[in-house]
Amino acid sequence: MARLPMAVPKTDVTLPLPGPARRRAELRWSPPQPPGALSSAEAQARGLAQIDLEAFPPDPRLVALVGPEFCIATGLLPWRRLGDAVVVVSARPGQTARHAGTLGRVLGPVRMAHAAEADIRAAVMAVAGRHLVAEAEARVAEEESCRSVGTSATAPTTRAVLLLLGVGLVAALLVRPGIVLAGFTLWAIFWMVLGLGLKLSAFRAAVTSPPAEPEGRGPDPAPVISILVPLFEEAGVAAQLLPRLDAIDYPREALDLCLIVEEDDATTRAALAALSLPAWAQVIEVPAGTLRTKPRALNFALPFARGSIIGIYDAEDVPHPRQLRDVAARFAACPPQTGCLQGQLDYYNADANWLARCFTLEYAAWFRAFLPGLARLGYAVPLGGTTLFLRREALDAVGGWDAHNVTEDADLGLRLARHGYRTDIIGIVTEEEANARLWPWVRQRSRWLKGYAMTWFVHMRRPRLLLRDLGWRRFLGVQVLFLGTLSQLAFAPLLWLHWLPLFGLAHPLEDILPAAMLWIIGAVYAVSMVTEILLHAWSAQAAGKPRLIWWIAALSLYYPLATLACWRGILQILSRPFYWDKTAHGIFAPVAAVNPAAGPFPRPV
């Protein structure tokens, strides 16, 4: 077997090490050799030198020249400079030929050697893991990221301003409570009117322009789709995940499943280690950093994903078997400006209790009526965090996910719109688990609303630029979607006061606001409630769950929980802006009706 001389002194490490190198036992979690990879015997037959990368690690300066992301994506690792040439280690000769020009320009003359793909990735992580972590936490441009909101430099100022506003508000309430409450009531009803208009417009667009179904089975050859599945404390659902994804009808050679797990999440890692992973799956371990969020994990995994289409699923998802075929066909038929396809979400445990039924009704209206309507009207679409598919070039163009934003999906939808990309809704469903326990629901919703508030604040730091990027119509749509939603939820209790006269009680603001104004506010509130009833009834029918129509009345108990969550999320911005309130999964098992093996899923009407 040909060998390169090994009597070469180790080069001083110039990049910080991420801690202990990955243990050998954990390398079984790394991806299997990809298509085109050589075995050690084949490499020996070709006369390629074998490099023991654990005993003889690469020169970090050479890795930095090409970038660790390049090394991971291509499987090409500049190892050491020997004489006038740089030894490049690879498991795939085809990649060497494909990137010969780049290697020559950056490194000069090169000589090839061989190592297993898993060893190459482990070596890259050993010398550049911290660099990859830092990149994952700061991929998005600072002016479009919320990472400065909670920094030591800005947090005291932000807290001081909000504290002064809070003290001023309390003082105003003590001196002129009626005037202050009347002002907030008018503010809430103003956003309710605008929100009602946007909702009706979106509903009309969704009803009159149903999504076109893709024709055929998609392009041939099928594009590689990388499915990213972030896992944290998900040991209970890890074993259920693979059978659900294995039911997807898509060529396995074009499927790249990336299971993303935190390095210190021992229980989930152990659960994955106990599984027999298929050749199209890989486990990506995310080293510890300055925060722990889902978007940070997704950013870290991007260089490992080999697909031209990036999809996101959650651990508890049950995707439709035809979903990836439809995604590939739709992207092939769409112009390049269509950067994102958002799938429709539904819940398989809708009948678990009253909270699950209300949550299912809310999602039915959101994904069957509101989001499709927004997409068809050309507005920025606040994305869902799963069943989300992006062109790789579009995702790279916007910088990936904001690692510090706890509602990274809505923020990504807005940034895609700002960069000129469209989002379409695909008419095929993923079933997932409704968070059907009271306090966990409030915690989850408070995280979402905290992210809404931070997203609005970040993009409104330069309102003129946002207006220039979106135009007046979409700019106003952003105000209604984000500021309007937060305003209506935060001040909803003031609108509930309009129920008091029905019980023979005086309205607290009848001495402040004219009677005609109170009647107008009450009428708007009533129209909004009737609209919500009709919208949810239509959406329940469209979702194939007409039995839930009888539970629409329970929404009057459901949405006040969102008000509690809203105030909790706003207060958390001051204390824990980047804290990810984890939602536990695996509490409710999928029912047989939505199991991919049991038959086709319902499509929306």
C-alpha cells in the first residue's frame, strides 16, 4: 500500500479546538460512505496513500484556506504540505476532479490521498468545530438578526427604556386610568379592523384560487432533497421517526436525511445509536455554543446537507408519502423566485381533549385559509417551523436562519420576502402532535409570540429600508401580521369588557368614550367574532374534520390563553430573550388513520 511519509512535525494549531475530539465509538453515527466513495481496498488498488487522520490531524491553516464548510460539503480535506504540493485527502475521486480548479487556485499543486468520509468529517470538526459553531450562530447579517437585542452592550439600554415606559404607564394609569384604557381600547380595535380586512382578503384569495396540484412524479433524475430533523430531548420519539420517514415515496439515492442532535444530549444520542440507520441517513452532532436554539442547530447542519432542496420536519411529524414528489415537481414548475414551499399542517391527536380540538381548529384556519391567501396575494408569509422546503440557493442568499430568534420560521418568511423570493403553499398535509396540555401550550405560545415581537422589532429598526424592500402594501401587511397580532392579544381584555352590558353591567369606559364610539367598537368586535366562526367552520370542513365545527364555541376559552402567553413572552424579552422553551413530544401517539401504511392522507378541499 502506498504511504506518504509520516515523519512530519505537527503544525501549530491556529484555530481554537472545540474540546475533546469526537470519540471513536461515536463515529458509527457519521454518514456511511456516499455514492462514489472508495473503500480502503479500492484506494489501495489505485495506489492512493491511506491517512490516519486521528493520529495525524490536518493543518488547520490549510483547512482555513478553503473553509471547513467546503471540506464538509465536498469531502475534500487539505491535510499537510509536503514539499511543493498540498496533500488533499478524499473518499470520493469524483469530487476531486470536480473541484480541481478551486483546489489549484487556492492551494497550488495538490497530491491526493484517501481516508473514510467519516474520518474526514471528524477531523474537520476537531480543528474547526468552534468556527462552525460561530458561523451557525451568526449566519444572518447583523442588521437582520435579533442577536444584538440581548447583548451586554444593548440589553441594559433596552431594559432601561422599557422600564421607563412601564413606570410612565403605571403613573398614567394611576392619574388618568380611564383615558389610558380608552386609548388602548381604540388601539386594539384599530388593529382588529385591519386584521379583519387582511383575513377576509386572504380567505377570498384562498377560496377563489385553490392551489394547483403538481402533475406527474417530478423531474427525472430526482433532485437531492436534504431533510433536516432537529432533535433535542427526543429519545421517546426517535424510534418512531425513521418508520414514518421511510414511508416517503422518493428515490433513496436522492434522499439525504440529517438527524441533528446536540452533543450533550446524551439520551437522544443513545436512542439514535441504538437504531440501525439506513444508508440515506446521517447523524449530525452540534457542539455547545453560546445558546441552544433550533435555528442554530439547523444552521450548523447546513454544510453537511447535500441537497439542492432543504426540507424541515419535526421529530413527531408524520409526512404524507407523496410529499417530496410533489415538492420536487412544484419547484421544477416554479420560477427561481419561488424560494420556499410551505406544507399544510394538521394534528393527529385532534380528539385528545378540548385544547387539542381548539388547536386543530386554529391550525386548520391558518394553513387552509390564511397562509394560502397571503401567498396568493404576494404578502410576506410567516412560515411554519416544519414541512418547510427551500431552494438551497435562496436559503444561502438570505443567510439561513437567525440563530437567536425563537420564532425563526416567521422571521425567515419575512427575510425571504425582503430578498425578493416568493413563498407558495403546497396542498398536501403533514400530521403532527398538538400540544394539548394547558401550561405547556402557554409556554409554547409565549415563545412564538416572543419571537413575533423580536422579529417586528428587528425589521423595524430601519423602517425605510423595510418599506423599500417590500413596498407599501406588503409593508402594511407586516405591521398587521406582527404588531397587529401582538396588540390584539395584549389588549384583548379591554375588548372583553363589551360583554358586560349583556349582563346588565355598565361599561367602565362609558363616561370616557361617546356612546356611538362604544357601539361601533362593539359592532366591530361582533363582526370579527362572526367572521372567525365562519372561517373556522369552513377550514374544519376543508381539513376533513367537520366534527370539530361543534367545538368552535370553545375558542372563547382558548384564545384568552394566548393573551396570557403574549404577556409572558413580552416579559421574557427583558429577562430571557433567547431562551427556547422546549415543547415535549411523544405525549400522544398517532392514530392509525394517519399512519402512512394505513392509506392515503386527505387533501384539502
